[in-house]
Amino acid sequence: MRQSAAEDISFYDNHPEPADFYSEVIEGLGRKRKIIPPKFFYDAEGSRLFDAICGLPEYYPTRTEMQILRDNAADIAGHVGEDCLLVEPGSGSSHKVRLLLDSIRPSAYMPMDISKDHLIGAAQRVSAEYPWLDVHATCADFTEPLDLPYEPPQGHTVAFFPGSSIGNFEPERAVEFLANIAAMVGKQGGLLIGVDLVMDHEILNAAYNDSQGVTAAFNRNLLVRINRELGADFDVDSFDHHAFYNAQESRVEMHLVSEVDQVVCVNSHRFEFAGNETIHTENSYKYSIEAFQTCAREAGFSPINVWTDAQNLFSVHYLEVGK
Ligand code: AVJ
């Protein structure tokens, strides 16, 4: 192996339990109202399609959040403070954190992801690009409580959770997740988190029903993946993408709608679909600033500051543990 500065990272393996795709699909399709959890969208093709979604004209969250981070990097850094350990649960390619590193100047960065190979590659690239930064990659499932494998010598810990990924949790689960983060960052800890706002329904509906059909392909790819990996016989073209804003629940729902009465086999399991019956594949909750701050308080955080864009599409909150 080549030795270079890029490989100069620390690595911790928490040996996360891989999700059981087969059991969760069988269980979800066996329900009265069929569901498949959104975490299964992200195989290689699903990840590629999600990246494409982030660049779509209708999908405002990614570019809006990035602009908020760029425009307010110095102010954010002022709140976060110097020399923190910056932990990023679900860091993926560590793309957005690059907008903040030069301003925040953490003493160490801890990308955390369940996908070990992707994590190590991304951590090495950050390390090469920011030679002054100590990088501690941690392979872990961020939805589980976790004690940090590395504590910063002089200071506090701040978590970074961008992308409105919090929106995939049911609100009660979101509070639990935030409480886990509060426990993880500890007494002097903070959390910088991106949260999609409640807004005009037309903007929301367009963001999940793009004109190029990328979101539809992303949704249907779940069935392609089930066919390939679990030996199922979904007729993928007979399921329609359906996404809409449910104002009552304050969430965008995505479904796959069976066009006809049909039977689908997954291995030895048979599942009957009536025409128009749906598989619920995703919830993406939207929060007003106040509603999110209420969740944050319930989880043991105090809201410190919030940044938004001029159109009030997206919010970035800074929270600190305690009263
Ligand atoms: C990654 C969960 C934030 O809910 O907007 C994008 C996923 N689904 N288009 C979102 C998604 C359809 C995205 N999150």
C-alpha cells in the first residue's frame, strides 16, 4: 500500500450490525399497509440517483442548505467556538462539511458512517485536503446510541447533521435521535443541524415530483433492488411513483402505487396487491422553526441560533446541551 499524508487518519470500528434487507422487506410487505423503510433506497444506483436529485432544479434543499452554510460560515463558527471535535453522523462523502472546516477550524473531525469502505476513502480525502486537521473516522450506525471512541483533549464536541436527514424519522424517533446525540456530545456539546421548513405546498410537491422523473426512478429502484438482491418478481413498470405533501402530518410521503391487481413473490413469500394499493416508501417531515426547537428542547438541547435563506425554505439550527 502506498503511504501518503492522505492515509494519515485514525480509524475506529464499532462493527455496526448490517440491516437485514430480506427480513425487513418481508415484514413490511406483510403489513396491512405495506411499507419499506427509506434506508434501503441507497444501493449504488440509488445513491447515484439521490446525487442526481440533489442537483435538480426543483429539489431546493441541497443547494439552499449549502448556500446558508456558505453565507454564514463565520457566524456559525463564532457560535460553535474554537478547537472542537466535530462529529458528523452519516458523513457519506463528507461533502458539506468542507464548507465549514476553514471557518470552524476544529481540532479534530470525526466522520461517522455505516459503510466502512466509503467512510475510509472519504476520510482520507478530507485528511489530504486539510493537512492541519486530525481525522478520526468511525464506522458505526448513527441511529444507535454511541460513546465516542475518541475524546478531544481540550474541548467540547459538536455534531454536524446536515441534509434534513432528521426528516426521515417519525417525530418521536427524531426526539430520541436528538437525545442520543446530546448524550454523545456530552455536557459542553453542541449540534449544528439542517432542517427543511414547512412551506408552500406547490414547492414541496414539485421537489418530490421532478419533471425529469429522477425521483420516480429513485423510488422505483427500490423494487429493482428487491428483484435483484432478494430474488423477487416485481413488475417494476406496473408501480407508479406517487409523492405528495400531507399537511395534517407535516410530511411529504412517497409511495409506489400498484396500477393493477397483482401478486408478487419475494422468494417463497406471496404478496397480493389490489389495484391502487401502495407501498409507503418514505416520509420526509418538515418543521417550522418553533416546532423543531420544541423537539430539540425535549431532547435536552437549548436553541442557540438559527439561519435560514431569504425564501425561508430551509433552516440550519445551532443547539447546545442543557438549559
Ligand atoms: C435524504 C431524506 C433528506 O427527504 O428530501 C429526496 C430523500 N427522497 N427525494 C428528502 C429524498 C426523495 C431526502 N432526505
